Amino acid sequence: MNRVKDKVAIVTGAARGIGRATALLLAKEGAKVAVTDILVDEGQTSVQEISSHGGEADYWHLDVSQETQVKQVFAEVYRKWGKIDILVNNAGIAGINKPTHEISEEEWNTVMAINTNGVFLCTKHAITYMLNTGGGSIINLSSILGLVGSPGVPPYHAAKGAVRLMTKANAILYAKNNIRFNSIHPGFIWTPMMEEALKKIENPTEALKYYEKQIPVEHMGNPDDIAYGILYLASDESKYMTGAELVIDGGYTAQ
């Protein structure tokens, strides 16, 4: 308990999946949590669950691809709680799954707008406040697909690879300001995004078995597996970590 006591955290994409698990865990460990998402009902449900367990949280509607919204929401969070200590850039989409030569510019840009530009915009506006309050920790959700290739989702690969190196560049740029940047690289995690992806496949049950056979531990992870990694990076326990990659993938990339 109290691993992030009295810290103020913004979690993007916090209505479902990894973002929701992260918001709940940070609140349980003492943080005041800004739950941000475009999903209003689910976002408010996350806040209600936090409150029911004695935590402190509030919901803001946020499309991370829109700088005006990002600027306004971050200003409101700062006004409410007086600082921003932690930013978890979790919001993201799977996007289109086509061969590169069949992807339209619009389909490509849709993925980049959320998965890459959204990380940039939220980081940009968080830094402004962190510079004024002595530092902070920014955790960027990349993916194992930001580390290794596969024959699918080219825009997603590109976006998550960009997040990985954006993290490293900012870690060096802002180390002297006590702002730490680290990336998390989840493997196959059972989230609504994964569930929706499997539904698009002809035989979801067989597809799930196939995916699990590729993982050395032989099962998918769950959102809490990632949330605990994020908690570590958000806490002062990781004060000597910046520019690092935390891979949580059941051994997939060890092969």
C-alpha cells in the first residue's frame, strides 16, 4: 500500500483493459487519478469503483489526438490537484490489418494520430507542469510489436516503434529535470482490444490456442500483469530507471 501515496496521475485510455487496471491500482496505492478516455460511461464506472474503495479519482473526456482537448484536460487536472506527477500514455487502437500496399493514407494516419501523436501531445503538456513541480514519471505503452516484427498490422508496428524511441529521446532530454521516461512492452494480454481482434477471425477458439502456443508460459497475460509494471515505474522505487524498456510478455520475445 501507499507506493504512490499523494501523487497525481493521469491515465489515458483508462476506461477499459490495461488503462482501467492501472487507474484502479494506482488509486489503491494512494495516487489521485485522472481517468481519461473517450468512453464516458466506462470511464465514470472506473471512477465510481475507485471511490467505492476509498480512493480519489475523477473522469475527463479526452481524445488524445486533439491538442486542444489535451491542453484543457491537463490544465483542469493541475487546477484540481495542484500538480501532475505521473502520466501513463495508454490510449491506443489496433487499427487496420492489411498489407502495406493496401492501406490508405487515412487508415495509416488514424493509427498514428492516436498511438503516436497522442503520446507526443500528452507528453508535451505533462512536461510543462512537471518542470514547475520538480519532476515526474512518464510511462509510455508501447508493445512487443514495437520491438519485433510480424506479418500483420504495419501501422501499429510503426506507431509502437516510434513510441519506444520517443521515450528514449525524452529520457535523455529531461533527465536533468528529474522527469523519467520508460516504455512498457506488453505481449498478448486479454483485453477488450484482443477480444475484438479475435472476433474478426474465422475460428476465434483455434486462433486463441495458436497464440497461446507461441508464448513460453502458454497463456495470455491479464491487465493487472501490466498494471503492476506501470506501478513500479510510477513509484519512487524505480527512481534510477529512465529510458528503459520493461517487457512483460510471458517470454515471447526471449525466443
